[in-house]
Amino acid sequence: MRRYFGTDNVTFIATTEDPHATGVTRPYNSFTEAARENARSRVYLGVHFQWDGDHGFLSGSALAEHVVATRLRPLGA
């Protein structure tokens, strides 16, 4: 998303599909902020360790950079 929009500084509000959290929203000031909070939430949930989130963020970012650099093309190209 950072590469698509050309910046990480995009403010947005996210919602959830969780039926136990109807109406809950979270404001973010960047895509990185949202990604890091998502990784941390898995630790709080008890299903991952912090290093899982840290390395998941890093490997996901590296994969996204690779895809943008080598695979994504404008429509019609």
C-alpha cells in the first residue's frame, strides 16, 4: 500500500468483522502502524510470539517490495 499510494502517511479508520466487536473502529496514521499493530495483536491473542510478528512484518514487507518491483504492471501494459 505504501508503494501504491507513494507514501506511508495515509490516515484511515479500520473496522472489524468480529461479531463480538460490532461497531469497533481503529484509527491509523500509516499503513506501517496498522501492520505493526496487527502483528502485535497476534501476540496479545496468545497465538504467536513477538519474534513471529517482527519477522512476519519484515518478510511480508520484503515480499511486497519484490512483487512491486518484478511483477506488478499498469493495466493494459
